Amino acid sequence: MSTHTLAAPGMRGLQDRLWSAVTDRDEHAAASVVLTALDDGVDAESVLLDVIAPVQARVGTEWAANRLSVAQEHAASAIAERVIAALAHHPAVRTAPRLGRVTVACVDQEWHVLPARLLAEILTLRGWRVDFLGAQVPTPHLIGHLHSNGADVVALSSSIPTRLPTAHAAITACQAVGVPVLAGGAAFGPDGRHARRLGADAWEPDARSAARRIADGIAVPAAGRQQIDDLPHLGDQEYTLVVRSRPQLVREVLAQLETRFPASAAYTEEQREHTAQDVAHVVDYLGVALYMDDDELFTDFLAWTAGILEARRVPAASLRPVLDVLGAELKDFPRTTRLLGRARTVLDAFPAPAGPTTGAFG
């Protein structure tokens, strides 16, 4: 069957039809959109990257704007994964492997599997033998796989920046057994700066460029590099101490929240649980910003969180008490104090609430 790439209006039409199907939670209709496009001669790579991927990105955007619920977002993501599986087994797209071997995996505790799955499918279409290990692969299991099966390169995916310390360990471990690492995913930054800081052998912003980079070849890493070589600032122990103190820090913020943010006195038990989760996320991002010594990791997260809260009619100012309590508890930590001060400046850019609020985190 000959294949072709649709012009932009045709792609938008397919995206719109797939969007309607996934938001209606109609898996059969979603699969029909994709498989019909293949039958009509649209190439599989375009269907994956120019139809399915943009629709899934829109799902995330709509969730952040509070126009899709968490359940709707999860349902849409599950449908996307099953539609990709249906596409992969379509007779028109089967490709015999003729190139080398690539292992594609998400770092441990990384559940956002779609970017890695898309890359695995693109590489398979282009003739690579792909071992797709899926979501949250513990580093020892990844290394065990490499010992047993070998690989020309590991493509390591992470979407959530709080996974960067784990990604660092995985990168170093893969290189220690002689396998180069190509990093990808939102966690590594839009320009790949976190991948470079962690010593990855290559970084690419999307599946097409990643596939090209792998085809061009990535040199085997030199032996002997240690994690601490990449991040000498970790010698001050601030990251370690903050991460170890996470449970106590969360408890202290919650204990003082009602006094500092009176609206929280009216929270339901469910709202209190959501608040505890949100405070824990703040501490997690503080930790990873200390790990990377990158203020923007924390300030960007605070700005994003403030926007999410505002979309849910919770004032961004509700985050200020969290920062204040953390600042008091961690006042002897210079880098942490700097981070918290810059985060307060970010929150100052959001308007103060017009009147009393009973909104909750979460």
C-alpha cells in the first residue's frame, strides 16, 4: 500500500475526530479514526506524531485548565495507548527489523509512558529492533536487561522533573556498562539542559529527531565517570537534608496552615488530603531544584501550580503560607532560602483574591 502525509487541514480534521472520540470515551470510534486513516494511505508515523500525539497534548492542556476531570484525562490516555497498540498490529505498518537494537524505558517512578511508547513505535517503523520496557523501570532491572540482551543505545524518558535524580542514576549506570543514553521528555527541559547537566550522551526534543539521532550513531561513553562529577554542589548536603526531612516538613506546613490561611479551617477531609499531596509536591520540587541547582525548576513549578489553582478558583496566595513555613523551617540553608525567596516573587505576580475564599488545594 502506498502511503502519504496529509496536508495540515486534513491532519486537523483527523485530530478533531480523534478528540471527539477520546473525550466521549469511545475507544472503538478512536480506533476507527486511526485505522481508517491508515487504510486511506496516511503513513503510520504521521498518524502517531501528527494526530495521536497532539490530541494527547490537548488532553493535558484541557485538564490543566479544569475543563477535563482527572478521570476524563485518565480515560483519554488509556484509549490513546490502546489505539497505538491497534495501529502497531495493523498489517500495513509491520516492519521487519534490519538495524540495531534500542532499549526504550521510562525512569523509575515515571508513569507518563506515552512519549516513550511513541518513540518505540517510530523506531520500530524505521527498522530498529526495539525492547520497550514501559513505565517506571527500576534502574537495577534496566541494567539487568542490558546485561542479558545488549543494546546499541538506551532511550530514557521522563516527563516529571522530580524524577531527575533517578534519571541521573540510570544514565550513569547505563554508561557504566558501556551503553550510551539518549534522554528525552519534558523533565529534561525544553532545551535539554538537564540532560546535559546529568551527563546524557544525547538529547532530542521529539521522536522524529530522536530517531534521526540514533540513526546517526551515538558514541559509547567513556568509563569512570561518577554522578558527583556532574553536580559538585551536592557536597553542601542541602538536597539530602531537605529530602530526608520531607515528612516532617509536610506535617509542619499542615499544622500551621489553618492559622496562616484561615480558609483551610473549612476544608473537608478530602480537601485536607489533597492539600497534603500538594504540599508534598512543593517539597519534592524544592528538592529537585536543589539537586540540579536550578532555580527555574522550582519557580516554574510554583507558577504552574498557581495557574492550576486559579483555574480551580483557589487563590495563588494560598501557596504563600507554604513557602513561609518552609522558609522558617529551612532558614539555615542558603540555597533553599534563595529558592524560596524567588518563588515568593513569582507568587507576587498573581492578583490577590477580591474577597474571602473557601477554595481548597487539590
